[in-house]
Amino acid sequence: MTNILLKYLEDRYKHHSPAKEEKSFGPVITISRDFGCPANMCATDLAELLTKLERGEKEPWKVISKEILDQASNELGLSPEKIEFVFKFQKRSTVDEVLESLSSKYYKSERKIRNTIREVIRSIGEEGRVIIVGRAGSVILQDIPNSLHIKLTAPLDFRVEGVGRRHEISHTEARKLTNDMDKKRSQLRNEFTGKTIYKDDYDLIFNCQKFKVENIVSVIAKAAEDHKLI
């Protein structure tokens, strides 16, 4: 009898106890790009357009870039200069790591630095109302339902021509720089995520040779509206 009564009370408590409210993360938009594509310009214009479409009813959308470096360095107790090698696509040699660990009480391993950067990107994305350019954000934040992941690409020759004009370098130098940066960015994304990134990891892919910045921004904003990010 006692067991039956206890079971009844437990069932009644479960039935009447309030369900835990699940926290909603985001909204967040990530923009990945091949070198030479106007990701920063698209992100800035998109943040302005999304904020305008919401008619000032919420906090403005923000483009996140340098803040990732600043927050990660703060959490590690290091100056930003000590960890920016990650975003410059550099690696510390084993010798450099050993020497630094022996000479500085503020030494942090490369793995610790990358993990902290990953956690910062995750935290910023979960907080929401942000557009994150690069930084492997598309995969780090892939599981957030309230998100859109964008990829900007274009034929190599088109990108090389633009890189040459912007950097005022020869066609040969521009091609070498473009190929080198594509390779380094791909490697960085793989190191941050531990997996190869494929086309189906993105929600929208734009060919920047055929779409102008304003067209890209307009389509992303419409997709954000359709997916109730705004």
C-alpha cells in the first residue's frame, strides 16, 4: 500500500511540476569565404539591414571579429599579440613552445589557446544577434537551430584579379597569395573543427562573380526573415 501511494505521489508531482524552460541560443549568422571575396563588406551591410528591418525594436546586430581575439586573450590572461598567431595562420614550433614554457609563467599551449578561442566563438554565437566572419564559425555553431551559415566563393581567376588590384601586386603574386590563403584558411577550419568541411555544411553559397554585395545581403536578409532570425 505504501509503495502504491509513493508511486501515485511521484507521478502526480511529475505531472504538476513545471517543465524546465529550454534556453534559446542565437540568432547568429556566420559568413565563410574564399580569399578575395567581400565577406567583411557583406557582414557590415547585412548587420545594418537586419537592424533596419527590425525597426529598432531590438538591440542592433553586430559584426564580430576583433572581439574574439580580445575576449580570448582576456580569458587566457595574455595580451592579444600572444595569441594572434592563430588568426595569422601560423604555428609555433616545438622548440618555441618549450622555450616559452620555460621562460614565462604566462605560457599557454597552442591547444589551450585554440580551445579558448573556440569556446569564445561558441559563447558569442549563443548570445546571439551577431554576424561572425570566418573563424570556423559555421561548424563551431552548426548545431544552433536559430542560425544561418553562408559561404562566399568565386572562380579563382576572378578572385586573383581583385586581389591584385586591392593589394597592388602582379598577377603572379596575386595568384600565389590567393592559393596560399585558401590553403591556410582551409587548414585553420579543419584544425578548429577536427573534420573536413563540405558544401552541405552551409545553408547558402554565393558566387561573388555573379552576385553583387547588395544582392547577396538582400538574399541573406530574406532568408533570415523566413527562418525567423528577425
